[in-house]
Amino acid sequence: MTSTVELSNGTADEMSAYRTESLLEHGTEAMGRGDYSTAATMFAIAGGSVGHGYDRQRVLYNRAIRNLIPRWHYAMLNDDARNAAYRDAIRHMVRPGDLVLDIGTGAGLLSLLAIEAGAEAVVTCEMEPRLADVARQIMINNKVQSKVTVVSTVSTDLRVGVDLPRRADVLVTEIFDCALFGEGAVPAIRHARRDLLRPDARIIPGRARVLGQLIESEELLAHNSVSEVLGFDLSPFQRFRSIEYFSTYLSRYRHRPLSDPFVMFDVDFRTGELARERRVSVPVTATGDCHAVAMWFDLDLASGVTLSNSPDQVGTHWRQAVQTLERPVTCQASGSVDLLVAHDEERVLVRGVEDGRPRDGQHAGERPGRG
């Protein structure tokens, strides 16, 4: 005869298993919709955020978390050149008694460096709540929790007198993608300069440049274009090609530069000075077909302290940005290519390309339509 206790335990186990299975099912549905935050919450309640091993709950939780907090964070945190440059800049810019604002907490390394440099306090913001929670634990582990306040929000929601005790003396941030603009640095710094910083605040980085280079590379073009394969016409698939840049390591592909690096945009984060669109005449250094424009950034972090994701930089975690052209442009050495470059504070876009070869009745060096 089954005892009441045995029946109760069996029922409880069955209910627990049913609850876990229901959570996993709803979490999987949420992940299928791209709602990784809800999915991670469901999997965490099911027990996926604790323990070790490869049980189903933990694997699903990790799968959702990787979509919320990409794995490139590890490469970034272990980027020695990046870390050394920011440490040098922060030591140069932060003074004893300063209040530092750190936009984009991540693991909190820049906040730790600010305290190390003598800051009185740091307020840092992180929009992903799970990452903010981990950053708080990191502050506790490093015994600076009384000096560093981690706020789980976007920087544009921060308020002086609520989140910050006063306007900050220093702003430090590293919310940059491979072509500078992609993580919202420009509007975030503009808002901070207006609402969160002292008029004489020091900003790290103070300036930045987006540089470009004309590239010949059939391999790169093949990563964003298709026409004929095995004798079959696949050209209608071209409608899905990216007209904006994608990120990659330029060194992984056979390519040939057709120009020296040239400045596409020059950004002064201290004043907000930044053109939205520019026409650039690029001198051609080698004859060939231009299939793409490669892009990267140079940051001026502090006096004498720079950081770049140029293709020449060895060991950096950053990739370069590459925009393939809709049609290759024939380039002649000693000629030029005219580019119309633009940005919307999120992405850089080469909007127009025209080779600078002389037209009929036009002498070398003259631009079409100019006297």
C-alpha cells in the first residue's frame, strides 16, 4: 500500500517536472521569436543559471544569454593594446576628487581603471540588466562597491540629482563598432555633454577619425554578391545583398589596396562638431578594379594616447568595416575616385562612387561639371 508521504512526494516531483518543462517550452518559444530576454528569464527560473554540466536547462539558458551578451566581450576584455591605451588615457585625464561617468559598463573595467587613477566616485550605466548585475558583483570582488554605482539603464535616461550626485568631471566610453558609429556613441556623448557633464569636462576619447581605403578583392566581393553558380543564373538573389558595411578581418582575404588611407569623417566629441555628408576625392595609387571600401577608426583618447582598429594593428579584437560596391569601379594609378560618404549617427555609408578619369574634352585633375 502506498503511503500518503510517498504519494505527496511523487505528486510534488511530477508538478516540479511539469513546471520545469512548461518554463522550458515557453522559453524556447520566446527564443524563436527573438525575445532572448524573456527566454533567459524562463530558463533561469527553470534552473539554467545555476550549477554545472550540460543539462538541458543550462544549455538553453546559455544559448539565450549569448544572444544578449555576445562572446566578443571576452576578446575585448583580453585585448591588451586596448586595455593599456585606456588605462594610460584614464591616468592622464582623471584627477583626485573627480566624478567620472562611464557609459557602457560591460564588465566595469573602465570604472575600475578610473578608481585606480584616483577618481572619488564613478557612475556607470549598462542597458542589459544581467550584465549590470555581474558588473556590481565585480565591483564587490574588487572592493570598490562604495565608490562605483552601476545603473541599469541607457545613458540618455540618467539624471543629475537622481543617478549622479552632480555633473561629472570626466566622461569615459568605448561604445564603438568597427566603423565608430554603430553603438550609438555620437548621440550618447552629445546628450551627456548637454545634460550630465560640467562645461569643462574631459572626454575620453576627445576626438576620432573614420578612415577608408579603396580595395580590390574578388574574395570580399563574393561575400556579398552572387551572379552565376555552376552555370545557373542566381542573379535575382542580389536583392538581398547588404548595401551597408559588414565587419570582417581584412587580413583574412586576398586583397590589394588601390589607395592610401583617407579621412572620411573627423569627429570632435568635445564640441560635437561632425559633418553628416562629405564628398571626398581619393588619389589612386595602383591600377585595378575597386570592389570595396574598407573602413576603420582612429581614437585620440588623451594627449599622446591613441587606439585604432586599422588592418595594420596586430592582435586587436576589433574587425574592420567593409562596404562592397554595387559595381566595381576601374581605377587608374595617378588618377582619383570621387566618393560621397555619409552617416546617420549609426552607420557610415558610401553613397556614391565615381572614377576620376578624364572625360572627353576634360583634362586630368578637373572634376566633372567643374570649370
